[in-house]
Amino acid sequence: MNDPNGMFRDANGTWHLYYQYNPSAIVAGNQHWGHATSTDLYYWVNQPIALFPPKKGWGIFSGSCVVDVNNTSGLFPNQTNGVIAIYTLNEVYENKTAGPQTQCLAYSRDGGYTFTTYEHNPVIDSTSTQFRDPKVTWYEDHWVLVVAWPYEFTIGIFTSPNLINWTHASNFSYAGMLGLQWECPNLMNMPYYDYEGHYKEHVWTMFVSINPGAPLGGSVMEYYPGTFNGTHFKSVDAAARWADFGKDNYAGHFFYGLPYEENPVFIAWASNWQYAQFTPTGREHWRSVMTLPRQTRLTKTERVGWKLINTPYFIQPILGETLASEKDHRNGTIMVDYSQVESNAIFFEANVTGIPKHNISDNATLNFTALSPVSGEYVRGGYFFGGDVPFYLDRGGAKAFDQVFFTDKFSINVLSQNGTWQLRGLIDRSIIEVFLNGGTDSGTALFFSEQPLTLLLITTANLPETVRVSIRVDAIDGGWSKMESEDGLVYGNQTKAATGSVNSKSLLLGGL
């Protein structure tokens, strides 16, 4: 499994997630669209594979879905829930050399569960071998599609009245960091709030994934706030702004079908192309997960300016037993044994107040470590309240995977805000996600340990007397056990042949 595709929420409140999927191997290739649905974005049910390549060796690459409520396409007489998928068809010649990448359409009359290929494909033709990943949205009175010419560092903007006949309107190119190629664009109308939390306006924002060429190596997402008039996008500047300071957040996708007043919801593939084909699979023999679902918005912060806010989407439904809660923690250590948590997943929070503006020691810290008492393996992170105020993540203590590009440490410099600082984090089997200062910065990192991590230590040291720390740790009620087969293992979406023969075993997304 890799890039999320075609995500939308239907009129009944069901979230649909499609994803790049190889049913015959645990490496990318033979790309299909897998499909899963959820009512809360945390407990997912696998659906039959949605889209199959028409020929052996070809692939159904990334794309998007929209609900054609007003039947602009003419494909849905007498219904308002018709779903259009627009995707990249990756052709391969008989001599196995790369053929063209074209944008094709399929339609669903049952709400997105089964699709019929449009007989007059492609809807956007091409002779290029590098032209992919269409993302469609609605603008006032017409459809807008953004698609990447990866090697030209260009995002094409197309318009259509009916999702079938597309006109090339303009290009957006050469902004931020280029890397080797651009792909997986999103054009979103994002709510902008000031840092006090007051809504100001909506700001059109372009999201682009680059691979390789990230500052940490491999793949990464960047974004550009700007303006859009229905045909042309212009960024406010050419700065590079990263969606995540970790190394495992790529090809993120926003759900279609949310109302204007609701914060956009985002899911990304939690991996990096530098090592995605080589990470351990465990006994269950599947590879890759998605990030937590995240609510998003824009803000402006001191000195830095525009920032993308990421926060976990209403995580309360999966929070289980409270394992620790301390409202007035001083310098010292809290130890939490979560070995009896069935999911082996926890969510933790630390809220720090009373931080002085000046004269705070460079050694004033808050650190956390999740470790295995059996093997001594660990992942850890922490924040220095003085000096250059760095926050760091370190996955180097987990020993089940060692690869030259599997960078073990990441950091970012984070200012406290009005004397406060906040950390929220999820540790789940083989992924850690952290959210700092209300999601102003977020970091995502995979890790692979030989033994389960079952003990959490949260330590504060050298904090001034004015500082107060509240800490809470909750178990996660994961859906893993609910998805086990008779052999005790959990399997993903599978198919025996390109005829669509599938089983109904459940897929676990985000490791929950």
C-alpha cells in the first residue's frame, strides 16, 4: 500500500479511502486502487478492490474522486450520489518500456463501491511518460483539476464544466524546493485563523509532493499559500514550507465532500521512498500504513509566518483507559507500563505553562522515551526550553531495521507561545506521530523494534519554579483484534486474479 487516493465523504457520513495497492506483492507495482470505508476515520472496513488495470503490466496510478451531485457529467440520471474517479493510467509498451501517462475516468452508480470505465477515455490525453496524479475540486461554477508534469516541476491547472471535457488553463511551477520531481498535487481552499484562534478568511493553497530531494532525503510534502481565481494560482512567495518535520509523511490527500465551514481533513502515506520497499513486514506479510487522519487549517506564527496546522481528527472515540494523569508535575519522571494494553498503542499529552521569556536554562527539558524492558530498544523525543529551543525525535534505538537512508534523528526549532508549550503524541506498534503547540508543527516517523515497546517514561528537568506541567497518557482502543482471522493474523485487501475476486478481510489503517 502507498499513496492515498480518491478520498471523499458521502452524504451518509461514510468516509471513503482508496489507495495505491499491489495485490500480488509487498512492493509497489501492478498498481490497483484498494478501497476501505469508515464512519469515524479510525475503524476501517475493507471493501473489494475498486479499480483494476486493463492490461497486464499497466497500472492505475494516483487520482481523486468527487461526488457529481448535479450530474454535470450526464452519467447519473435520476441520482445525486454518483461518484467520478479521475486517475492516471500508466501504460507500458510490449517491450516493457514506459508508455504514456494519461488521465482517465471511471464512474460509480452505487456510491463508490464498484466502477465502470468511461468508454471514451482518456479525458486528458498525453504522449508524456511523466504526467500524473489528478486532483479535482469544485470552484464556483466549474470543475478544476490539478495534475503534475513531474520532471518539469510543473502543476497543470485544467477546467471543465462536466468532468469529461477538460481545458488547460494555466501552470504553477518552480516554487519552493524542487527536488528531482513533483507529484501528487492538491489545491485546497484552506481556512486561515490567527494565532489566537480567530477565523479570518479562506486561503487557496497548493500542496506538492517531491521525491527524491527532501532536506532529510527521499520524499516530502510542501505547500504554498496563495490566491486562485478559477484558472490561475499564484503563491504568496516562493518559500519552501514543509507539511511535516519527520521523514514519513508523503503524498497526502484531502477528503472531498466536506462543507466550507469544516476544517479540511488530510491523510498521508506514512513512509518514504528511500526505504519503503524494504521495511519489515512481520508475520502478517503486509507493508505500509497511513498517518492519523488530521484536521488542518492555516495560521501565521511569530517570525515564521504561514504555517499548516495539523491536529488528530477527533481522537476521543478511540481513547481507552487513562493510564496516567498528573496536573501539577514538577521536575522528575513519570513511568507508565502499557504492556497490558491490547493494541500496544498509547496517546500522550504534556501541557507546559509559566515558561519565562528570559533566563531559562539551556538544560531545561521535557523528554519522553518508549522502551522495551526486554530488549532495551527505544524511541524517544524531547524539547529544550532554552537556547535554540529544539524539539527532537530519535528512532535509532529500535533495532529491527537498519538501512543507510533510514535516518534516525529529526529536529525542529519551536518557540513557546505566551509562556506555554504543548506536546501530543501517538505511539502505535511501529509508528510515532507528534503534534507540537496545537499542531503548529508535526512529525511522523516509522520505527521497527525486535520486541514491543511497553514502557513510557516522561521526564522533566531543570525547569524554573514558575513552570507547571500537566501530563496524561491514555490507552488506544485499537481495532486490530477485531480484524483477526482464524489464524490470529490480520490481512489486508487481497485478490486472486484481475477478475476482481476478493475477500472481505479488514485493513488496518494508521496502525490503529
